[in-house]
Amino acid sequence: MSETLEVAILKSLRTGVAEFATKDVPTEDGALMESDLVKDLGCDSLDLISLFFALEAEHGVKIPEEDIDEAQLTNVGRLVEYIASKK
């Protein structure tokens, strides 16, 4: 992950996840990119909604509800790539 946009998205995602996660958030970018927001980091559905709203506002993108399931956006890496593709 060398692109500046993806690094910026991951940084903001790490900050947001730290507010909601009930488990330790990986400090290494690669480990975080492989993490699942629900299974690995302990976020619940309300946490996800709050996180997605914050990401939408910060990055100026819209994340439709149907894309969350279809694109499996609970995976951090997929979420970062998804947001980058919408900018």
C-alpha cells in the first residue's frame, strides 16, 4: 500500500476504529488492512454506521448500504480500496 490516498484513508480509519473497537487495533498497516471490523476488532452494527458516516463526511464519498454487504466492506482493506475508488 504505497499510494498516499490509501494511506490517508487508512490513517483516518484507524482513528475512527480506535473509538469503537472493543479489541486491540493493530498498529501495523498490513495487519490492520487484513482485519475485519466486526470479527477482529469487535465493532457492532451501530459502531459500523457511525464509522461509515464519519468516513463519508471526511472523504466526501457516499457508501450505500447495499455496498456494505455486497463489497464486504467490514474488511478494512476492502473498505480503504472502496473509498479510494470513489474519490
